[in-house]
Amino acid sequence: MLSDSIWTLSEPSFEEIRSSRLLMEFLMKEGFTIQENVSGFPTVFIASYGKGKPVVGLYGEYDADAGASNAVVPRRQEIVGQQFGHGGGHNLLGVGSVGAALAIKDLIERKKLKCTIRYYGTTAEGKLGSKTYLARDGYFDDLDLSLYWHPAPVTIASTVPWDALIDMEITLAGRKVNIMLDKESSPTTTESLEVIIDELQTLRAMTNNGIKLNYSINQSPHSLNETPDTTRVTIRLQCARQRDAYQLYEKISSVVTKVRDEGNGQANIKVIRAIHQFLPNVKAMEVVHKNLESLGSIQYTEVEEQFVKQLQQHLGIPSNGIYDKILPFADNSGREQLYGYASDIGDASWIAPEVYFVVNSLPGVAMHQWPGTMFTGHSIGHKGMIQAAKVLALTIVDYIENPPLQKSIREDFEKRRQSYRYRSLLPTGPPPLTKVSH
């Protein structure tokens, strides 16, 4: 099985050379056109089949998690010589989306559907998310709908918006600074740092349940090219609403520009990571929930139930087995409190309507940790993956065959994004990839 091959490889983010090659070669044999090295990522690709509108996108991921290596046994048993493991189930995520792409391709071949199906092979974990760069470079611009699923401990069509996240760094140089920020006892603190910290403190005082701003100051030079008096202010801005994130970034950026223009030494701002808030589409998610309900709960064998109970005993948690119910549907799209999580799928959600749901593939355990790795190589994980592939395919068919549904999904999308359009804060050019050691 393709997902098991990727599970065995367990390659980290941006180094999934063999995993991405497996998927590309598989899809190529199925007649898909392949575009490689997308946005400068060696392991990111786009596979397309069909022609014309609508254009529907599916997301695949295949990177593994550090420290999550484990054999397919209900206890901690790290695989010797293997540091990474698919604790988050990206081997299932990537191949489940492939399964849906093949189902739509078959319908196109048999002239049952007319559309373009596109598979985005991406990497997700680590400091960078490749979908942000694909959004920046316009690879989602012609999409009419995109669909993303993830293995999880539960099954639900979720309408909760995720947070917007901006990591940035301000670099100051040219005059010696003092780390002490008390103006009365530290008169040597430079004017430029004072101005910036005053602004950050003012903005932080505005934080509430929907905004969080943290910063730190470092006066150690990072390279030989920097002067000894270089100061770095590292900032993390997390917001429940996209407009807040962008407006606060603009305020911080304008202060840095003011400091630089007033001649108080060098002052530069660099965005390290910028992820848009995930914009849920309730109309589309209603269709997903309907398809989850029509398929019903996943059926498990007694052997699978016992496997889960043995793991629960090993973890010292209640041995309740598998909870296989589909959680109720609810419209939580108006949430204005911080969710505590951000993902690069949010960037694409501001460019075209996007579907998101999770399927029970990691029963009762946290994602991206070693207990999950056991399930992602087990029949329990396989069943979740197949269920997700069916939901994806059914939802795409519903969308393509129902023009009024297409219109209502687009109207939902336009209403939620209003006048705001996707605005990349990332610099042009290839991503600053960092080698991860095995």
C-alpha cells in the first residue's frame, strides 16, 4: 500500500524526496500532468487531470514528525535508526487525497464529470508551510474549491476558524543599546529601541481574547557581518481575525519605518512566517457533514478494538476502546476568540472556498506524537484514510453536479472575506529552506 511505503520512509519536512517521488510517479502513471519544484520547494509538486472549469484542488502532505518513531505495536517501541514517524498521519492524508483524485479522474474519463482535478503535494510541519508560498505565487488563483482533511482522534466537519499568525523580527544597529527598558534608570537606552518597545507595549495592552502579542529582545550578533551593537526584537502576533493581524503588522512596520527615516541608525523588519486565518465555508461544510452521515461510522473488528484498549492501558488512560461517532455539525464560524492553532491551509482559504474536516484515524491519542504513529501504519488508520477519500470524492461530485450549490458556496466565501483579499507578507524569491539532520 502506498501509505505504508510513505510510513516506512518517514521523511521530515522539506526532505521527503522519496515520498514525494513515489506519489509523483504513481500519479504520472495514472495520467496526471506533473509540475515539480513548485515555489522553489524540491519536494512540492502539483498533479493535474482534466480540463476546464470548475477547478477543484486536493491537498496532500507526506512529512513525518520528529521524535515520533514507533513500531505498529500498542506500546512505546521506537524503531532503531529512525528518528521520525508519522504521528500526525500525513502518510494517510496524502494518499487519502490521492484516492479521491483517482475517483474523480475515473468519472472524468467516463464522461460523468467535466472539471479539472488538481493535487497539491505539499509539506506542512516545521517553521515554514509550503502552501503559504504557493498562495503567494498564485498557484491557487484559478481554484473554484479546495478540500483538505486530516487524520484525528475524532470525526467532524469543523467550521471553527483558525488563527492568523505572523512571526517577524526587527533588527536595529548603529548605536549602542541597553537591554534595560526603564527610561529613568537607563538613560543610555537608544531612542530607536524606546520607540519600538513603547509601540509594542501599547499594542500588547490592547490584547484580548482575540489578540496575543509577545516579543523578546536579543543583543547578541547572529553573524560576523553584524556590528556588536546589533539588537533584534523578535515578535509573534497571533489573532483570531485576519484584519487585526494585518492592521497590527502595519502599525509595527510603520514605526520601524519612522525610526529608520529619523536617522537613528539602521532599522529593518523581516517577516519570518505569515499565515492567514483559516476562513471556514459553512455551506461547503454542510455538504461534508451530510456525506459523513451518509457513510456512517467506521466499523472496527474486535482485534482492532483490543489493540486500542491495550494502548490505552499502556498509556494509563481509561480502556474505552474506539469512539467512532460522528460529532454533531455546528456553525462556529463566528468565533472571535483565539483558537490556539494556525496552519498554512488558511492562506488558500482566502483565495477560494475551502473545505476542512477530520476523520477518526488516531483514536484517543494526541496528533503528531509517537502513539499516533502506531495507528497510521495500522488497519485502523487505513480505514480512516479510505473513509476520508470517499467523503472527499462525494463532496466534489456534489459540488460539480450542482451549480446552485457552487453559487451558494461562492456567496458564503465572498460574504466572509468581504473586502479583504489575500495579502502575502512574504518576500519574493525561493523559501529560506533549512536542512534538517536525520
